[in-house]
Amino acid sequence: MDRQQEFVLRTLEERDIRFVRLWFTDVLGTLKSVSVAPAELESAFEEGIGIDGSAIEGFARVSESDMVAMPDPTTFQVFPFEGGASGESARMFCDILLPDGSAAWADPRHVLRRMLAKAAEKGFTFYTHPEVEFFLVQDGPLDGSVPVPVDGGGYFDHTTHSVARDFRRQAVLALERIGISVEFSHHEVAPGQQEIDLRYADALTTADNIMTFRHVVKEVALSQGVRATFMPKPYTDQPGSGMHTHLSLFEGERNAFHDGDDPLKLSKTARAFIAGLLVHAREYTAVTNQWVNSYKRLFPMQLPDRITESPAFVSWGALNRSALVRVPAFGKPNSARVEVRSLDSATNPYLAFAVMLGAGLKGIEEGYELPPGAEDDVWSMSPAERKAAGYDALPENLAEAIDVMAKSELIPEVLGEHVFDFFLRNKRQEWEQYRREVTPYERQRYLGAL
Ligand code: GLN
Ligand code: MG
Ligand code: MG
Ligand code: MG
């Protein structure tokens, strides 16, 4: 047994913790959990816990369904606030293995680990930092009716004694207590909409943190009698919930995106990485924006006092909030980074980070040239102007996103053939279900008029 494993067992004993939750994630980004008693953990560290992979979305065909969840002791965390009678509980993320001990190809953590190893071969560590947006609603109706937001606040509003402010305080405290550092939190543009930004960390830790974040935020909301939703676009006339993600590569202690001599202080590595993100953007959108509903967010919408800021075209720019990839102003060399603005809060973070890293590394490997940045507001250009500037449109709906992804050479390489095939099959089914649905919009518009 190694020192980390011993530390876990000792902590459980000292703090008299009765339940340890073992967590993993399916291909669609749903968190899965199995609880074990501390007494079982010693053998779980040696042999793992057997699970039926065929019951997990995307994991296995029935004939090869035996899998093993192997707890990763470096992710051990005590949850001081949800232990029920015994006071505390704890959790660990797992890697999923096949019975012969090799990694299960369908485990999203493994997909990301494989890309991180590829980056490491080139001397790079990949860091990410997400800005997670979500809605707080009073109720969570499941019959399709419109949920009531908890407040009528707006961007950066300071609302005294509001549910949202107390909620953010409680959520941030809870996250900090389990070792997830929060940089900022504020009210977002729409009524009930919140944003919490996590501090940057290596991409595997960040992806684990996002899974934990979603769980904690939902629990804190429930404890306050409201609900949190990461649905990308709950309201027709309000902005959706994006998960802007800042990316950087480090070589040891040095930020490989920084070059003090460049006008934008961006290195050649950073420029080639951005070029990769742009060239392959249409191919990975099905992963970063994986639901039918995701595409209701991905275009600009005029609100009374502003325009919503979700990207619809493949472009980049310094400080340009209409671009897909933005280069934020940064002070210290080690803060050099790029922000991808298409992701939404309901993506599978492991797969999303893997495809973006794959695209960026491809740009570096192939020496892609970065086209000039967009200085104009890409939204207000005419289609002809955008065509001349070379700004392709992102896929307009899930069907188009799947079609583009299906033709990609890069994405099956990054995801592995199994996840790639499963994902396409699953998403085609989702689209088919949606396609046959007659919506309230159609009845309102056509029933009387036609
Ligand atoms: N909610 C916007 C989006 O959908 C982002 C708004 C912002 O943070 N500037 O991406
Ligand atoms: Mg923000
Ligand atoms: Mg925001
Ligand atoms: Mg942002």
C-alpha cells in the first residue's frame, strides 16, 4: 500500500467516517457513485470494485461488461457537510479498468489522461480554468413549463439579502472547505443566473473539480429550498449558461504561451495552439456543446441593453467578446492564456478538455498559421463580410455538429474509436427524438394562422 492510500485509511479512522463514495463519470458526463464502507477500502485499493459496465452510458457492450472501478487516492476528499448521522463523508474519483488491469477505453478520465500524456511527451502540462454559469430557480418543473428564477437581478448586481447572494456565499465556502479554490463569483446577466470561476489547475484536477462543483452547487441549492440547473439555455429570451474555459500550456515552471517580444505577448506555441482550436472548432463542437438545447445558446441575441455574448463564428481576437477564442489581457507572464467561449456548463469536462487539447496540439505539430485576429464585432458583420474574412459558422444545431464530427480525422483519434462511435450513435438518437417533437412554438404560430 502506498503512502496516499495509507493516508486515506488513517483519515477515515481518525475522523470516524462511515461512508466513502467512489465517483466516476459516464461518456455523457453524468456523475456515478458507489458507496463503500471504510473496511472494504483496503481491498478496493488492491483489486478495485467490480461494476457492470453495460449499465453505464457508453461504457461497454453487454458481452464485455465486467469492469473495475479503481479509486485514485490522490483525489480523496472529506466532505464535512454531508455526512448524515455520522457527521462526515468522503469521496474519491476512480479510474475504470478492464478485468485484465488495462484502462477502459470508455472512461472519460482515461480519454483525458491519454491526451495529457501526449502533451507530456512534448514537455507540456495543460492547465485549465473554467467560469461556470448556471441558473438558480425556485422550482424544477419536469413537465416542460418555464421555471421561475429566484430573483430579478442582473450582471454584477449586488442584491441585499437575496437568495442568490447567500447561496453564492454558502456554495463558495463549501467548495473552499473541500479544497476547490474559487476566484470570483457574481450574479450573471439573466434573472437567477450565477457565475462561479474556479482557480486554474492541471486539466485532470479541473475536470474532477467541475464534477464536484456541480454536485456541491446542486446540494447547496437544495439545502436553501431552491434548485440549480446547468441546462445550457433554460429561457428563450435570456442568455444561456456558458462555461468559458481558459487554457494554457506550461513547460516546467514556464508558461509556454508567453513571449514578451510579441505585440500580444503570445508565443509561437500559443499562436499555433489557437490556430488548432480554430481549424478543428467545427469538429469538436458536438463535444463542447453536446445537447439539442446547447445550440439554442450558440448565437447572439439582442437584449434590451446589450447583446448576449455567445460565439457563433470561428474567429479569435484579443479582448474580443464576439470571438470563439479570446486572448484576455494579462499582467504576469505566467498568466498568458486563451479563453474558449463556446463550451456550455453541461459538457463532459474530461472529453471537452481532451478535444481542445487535441486540436491545439495538432496546431503545434503541424505548424498551423494563425490568421489575423478579428477586431470587429463578428456578429454585426454581413454574411458576405464574414465569408471574405474567413469566419466559418459554428454548427447551428446538434445534427450539423454530429455530421461535421463524423467526418473528422482528429476527433476519433482523441476520443478513441469506441467513445467516438458511441457518442455519434447516442447523439443521433437524441436528435431523432427531438426532430419528431411538435413544439408549443409551432402550435402558437401555425394552428390559428394556417
Ligand atoms: N452567458 C454568456 C454565454 O452564454 C456569457 C456571458 C459572459 O460571461 N460574458 O456564454
Ligand atoms: Mg466571467
Ligand atoms: Mg459570465
Ligand atoms: Mg469569460
